[in-house]
Amino acid sequence: MNNNPVRAALFALTILYGLLIALLAVLDTPALGLVAAIGGVLLGLGWAFSGRFTRGRA
């Protein structure tokens, strides 16, 4: 992993998001699917744009 602060923040958010999904699953929350879908799309877009803007600079 490189020293890009945006990518480091995205990595931390991805870990926290995984923990949130696990917690919601353990608590059997009805909104689990909605939270998982929205968060997955947002994190995916974040990683995609991060890769797009840092391509060639690694």
C-alpha cells in the first residue's frame, strides 16, 4: 500500500464498514440490506476514483 492519505482513509473506512455490517448482522437489523448496498456502492466508487486519480503515479 502506498502513502497516499486518501487511500489510507478509504482502507480505514472499508474496515469500519465491514465491522458495521457484521454488527448489524449480529443484531439482526432489518435495514442490513439497504445499509450494505448503499455503503458498498459508495466505497466502491471511492476506490474506483482513488485508483483512477492515482494511476501512473504509483
